[in-house]
Amino acid sequence: MVGNFNNLYLKTFSKLLEVVVSFILIKNALLKGRFVMIKIEVWSDVNCPFCYIGKRHLENALKKFLKNKLVKIEVEWKSFELDPNTNPPKGADNTERLALKYGKDRAWAEQMNQNMTKMARSAGLDFHLDKVIPANSFNAHRLIHLAKLHGLQNQMKEKLLSFKFIEGKDISAPNVLREAAVSIGLDHQEVQTVLESDQFAQDVRHDEEQAGALGIRGVPFFIFNKEHSISGAQPEEVFLAMLEDLSDFQVAKNLE
């Protein structure tokens, strides 16, 4: 009994010490003008394979950037529908739809999918584009806004993209959306209430209106601190260079 108490005490003390040390480091950084805050707003669509690749490139860059740095990063996912009016029939062939969209033959579409799969693999993603189910993404975006209220926006975005491009699930189907939401910790009843209403519809439309006002015509599109932008699924080196430049600029400005 005493031993268990001592172990619990040591764990609690250790956690408290970590918090205190972190506070001191951040305080000192602030005093020295070296604490950096970066907000990244990302417009993307769950139906967009480039958006998943761009997401992973950004995350890989952030991992490298955050090593030995006192930085607060906030990433906010914004809604964007590549084809808001799409309502594919059940059993629609994604490869055939791709060929039809660009006026090409099936062989061309299959080659495009192979190229995309190779690009995804280089980012650590195992795409199965032959399994992709064409779907409308509006309700998926609404659930991403619900997840935002609970601090789970990134997890929801990741789960839906994985369902779409890796697991081949229909991200417009209510049962699939419920599965995704509940798997990341959202309440089943709250999710059901959202799906049976138009809750968060205005949030989705607001994001899309913002995109239009900013001249965003394609995704993914990344805006850093409301001043600098990156368009497309650029290599992680491009994101890393942007983060380093923003960090150096903020530190220099703080020290003026």
C-alpha cells in the first residue's frame, strides 16, 4: 500500500515538475522574444487525394520544425468542396468518372491513379484508389466542424481521409460518418443529431465563401498567419522553409 502511494506521489511530482519546467522555458523565451506562434489555415476537401498528401507533408515538416523550438502551432481545417453538386449513383466507378471528367480514356485514368498512388507512398500513405467510392463530402465537412468544438478536428480530418483513400469507404454514408466520428471519441448521439439536422451547414458555407473571397480556386491551400500562402501538395521542404522563415521573422521582430 505504501509502495503504491509512493509510486503515485513520484509520478504526480514528475508531471508537476515537467509543467513547471515548461512554464519557465516559455516564460524565458517570451522575455527574450524567442517564443513563436504560427497559425495555419488549410482549405481542403475530403474528396481530394492531393489534400491528404499535402496534409502529411505539412505534418512531416512540423515534426522537423518543432524539434528544440518553443513554438505554438495552431492548424485549422477549412471546408472546400471540389464538386459541391456531385451526387454519384451507388456503385459508380471512380476511375471511369476520372476519365470522363477530363475527356480521356480509362487507360489514361488508371495511369493517373498509379502516379497518385506512387506520390502518396512517398509521403507514407498507402492509397487504394481502385477502391475509392465517389461521394459528396458536405456532411463530412459538417462533422469536421463538430469535431473542432471538441478539439478533435485534425483527428476527424485524418480519419475521413483514411476512410476515403486507404480503406475505400463511402464518406457520404451516414453509418460510415458515424463510425468515423465515434472512433475518434465523439458522442454517438451528438453525431446522430448533427447528421439528422443542418447543424454546421453555415460553417461549411462560410469557409467556402472565405475561399472565394481569397481567390482560392484549388486545394489544398495553406495560409500562414493570414499573410503567407502555399498552394498545392508541395514537398515538405517547402513547408519547412516557410515555417523557418516565419519563425526567424517573428523572433527578429520581437527583439526589435
